[in-house]
Amino acid sequence: MNTERRSLYADPAVYDILHTPGTAAEIDALERIERTGKGRRALRPDRLWLEPACGTGRYLRLAAGRGRRVAGYDRSEAMLDYARRRLPARAQLYAAGFADGPEAARRAGLRPGTVDFAFNPVNSLRHLESDAEILAHLGTMAALLRPGALYVVGISLTDYAWLEPEEDVWTGARGRCRVTQVVNYLPPEPGTRRARRERVISHLTVSRPRGEEHFDDAYDLRTYDAAQWRRLVRRSDLDHAGSFDARGRPRGDRTLPYQLEALRRPGTAP
């Protein structure tokens, strides 16, 4: 078996096939959280949704299909090209990374204070390597959101008292192409330089009629426990507005492997 070293992000079609299953349920969860917002705009179907690191636009496609106006940005031009071919012409897509400020949005025609709802699921924010980078990003989001609007972040928080390797298997199929990803998560190592780093090791199998391809990738995600996350949000330009499970229900006292954190721009929704 020949295996190449290649990021899943390198092939938009493969990425989309793997991650699209379950997107409708994820949008349902975001809509439930959106309805917790206050003000006259809370349930208008033409609200503007923004997704940083939008990738192939799988969330935006479905949100647009439900009547939302959508905007997104990503550092990969290949991902944006894939998304543009599948989104309405009025969708605002532009090239930018997490570290880019609101000026990138202005150049793309997205004015500060016009976004009604923003979201960033599946631990994407943890690719940022420091608190300073995340705080800068949250400052950008605060500038783009309307007063009172929500930014929902999907995050897995770490329990440093329970550090064990974990494994996930993801599958997706479209037409005659099937994609399987086996992901291993190696926990941080307290007392070392990797005390705040979770190692993610991925093996991807892509099966097509012409044969099978195998790809490996590895990267780090920054870790946060509940207290570290709360301190970070308190230092940001956004307020904590609630914690929810993956279905958009209030988390309460439950400890979850993954949760949706609602952050709110200070101010009163119109």
C-alpha cells in the first residue's frame, strides 16, 4: 500500500464528501441557538450568516437553501473556488485567515456591524496557536457582528486529569467515491513543551473505481480546559452567552466531549 503525506484540506471534493454527512443536523443546532437571541431580527429568514474558515461551504450551502444570506472566508483559494461554484451568486466569499482583521472583510464588501449570526464549528478555532491569536480573531468577529449578535464556536475542552488517547472514524460517500478517515488524538503532555498541544494523526482512504489512495497527515490543536476557556473569553471583546450540546440544547451541568459555545457582541440587538 502506497501512502502519501497530504492534508485533507488539499482536495476540496474529498473534504466535502467526508464532512457533508450530518450537516443538516448541525445547521438545526445552530438555528436552535440562534433562536435564543433577542430582538426583532432574531427569526428573520434573510439574516446574514458568516462562517470563518468556511472550507467548501457545506454549512453555507444549506443555510442559503433555508433562506439565509451567507458570507464566508477561508485561507484556501481552492476551497473558495469549490464553494463559489455551489453557492448563490450573492454569497460573499473572500480569501482571509483567522489572523486577518476586519479590513479583509471591508475589501470584500462586508461592512463592520452587519453580521447577524456567525459560527465556527468542529474545533477549527483550536488551530490558532496562542491566546493572543484567538483574542485577535474574536476582536475581528466583534467588529463584524451587529450589537447583540452571536458567534457560536464548536470546541472540545480538555480535562487535564484524564488524558488518554482517543480515536474517531469518519466516512462519507458520493457517487462512486467513498472516503474514510481514521483519526487518532494524542493528549497533551503536562510539564513539557507540549502541555497545551493535542496531536492529531489522520489516515485517509479514498476509494474510486480506478482504485484506492491512502494519505497521512498530522497536526496540533491547542488545548483549553473549562477554566482556561472561561478566562480567555473574559479577556475578549465578546461576552459568554451560553453553552450548548451538539444538538443546540443548553449544556447545563453536563460534561461533554464537544460543545457549542455562544459568544455575544455587547450591546442591544435591534
